[in-house]
Amino acid sequence: MLLTRPRADAERTAAALQGRAEVIVSPLMRIVFGDALPDVGTALFTSGNGVAAWVAGGGARGLPCWTVGPRTAELAQAAGFEVQGVAEDAASLSALLPAGLASPVHLRGAVQRGNLVARLRARGIPAREAVLYLQKAEAPTAGALAAVAAAPVLAPLWSPRSARLLFEAFVPPLWRNLRPVALSPAVARACPVPPVAVAERPDGPAMLRAILANLGARAVEGGAGTV
């Protein structure tokens, strides 16, 4: 199992898989927080990294917020936000948000997907966005390269960018040993080889189920499917 998410996320997944798989943690992305925080009336989070960046910057507690994904909602609540609603993805969140929110701001990374603010403005909601962190590419470790060269490796992927980084980091002769598990159809489309599975929903619990269902012989043999 090759985990390439930013380290904190990868280590959380590794802990969930303890005793079930041999795990290699080799982040292909590093989160770097910025310095300045914007004025916010209602926070919009599409990633837990946005919550972490807000906390690291000393942002105010007690603000209302809306999130993508239950994990991000849990982090926001733990950070002192008042979670008003949770959506499956950015498109769903843009439809869920009511008009009349107080100064809504999408607190995001430099690389984003879903165009949340553009969707909200198309509805007449005057949302803004602020980049709170950077997602910097990292090279794979020597151990990760050796593992992929030696045998088939299950590689969970949570975003289209993580898929692109994975297949850029490992040269095409090694692709034969990469067995992606994709969070969503959009992630699957970013893979130049077919994933062994696509999670039934784009969230953490469904992704973990897809990973566990594809450990072992099925993942080694390859073949796309949905779990």
C-alpha cells in the first residue's frame, strides 16, 4: 500500500490500516500555510487543510461554516466553528448554501477543484475566496520507488492532482505495478491506467471500504470496478 497524501492525512490512513496492509508513506504533496487571514463572516471549507490553516493562523472561533465532507465538518467543529451544513462535493455545497449568508469566504488551497465561488456567484451569492495554504509537490522516497519497482502496489488517490503527481513521480515502466483506488470518477479520469476501484461516494469512509475491498489478489491482478 502506497500512501501519497500530505503526511498528516497519510499517517491517519496508515493508522486505520494498521495490521491489514504493509504501508509505505511517501507524500507527494506538502501543505504550507500562509501568513494572512481574511475577514470572514461565513467560512466555506472544501478541505480539512483549510481548517488547519485557519487555526494555525490564529483565526477567530465561533464563526458559522459550511463544509464538504464529514471529516472536514468534524475538524471545523473541533476548531470552534459552528457547522451549518455538510455537502458531498463543491457542486453540492454550492446548491446547498442559502442566499443571504454574511460575507461567505471559501478558505482554500492554491490548487482547487469545483470552482465553488464561481458557482455561488452564478446564483447571485457574493462569495469571495482566500488562499490560506499551498500544496507543494514532493519527490517520492527511495523506499517508495523500490517498492513499486519490485511488485504491484495499491495506491489510493484522493484528488485529480494527486493522481497526476503519482504518475509523474513514477516513470511509465513502473505504471504496470501501480494499482490506483480512486475517490471519484474525476480522480479515475486523471489516471492513465484504469483504477482497480472507484469509491461509491467521494468521502473517507467509502474510500476506506474501497481500499480494504481491494487488498490482496484482486488488486494485484488489476481490473477496474466500483466499491
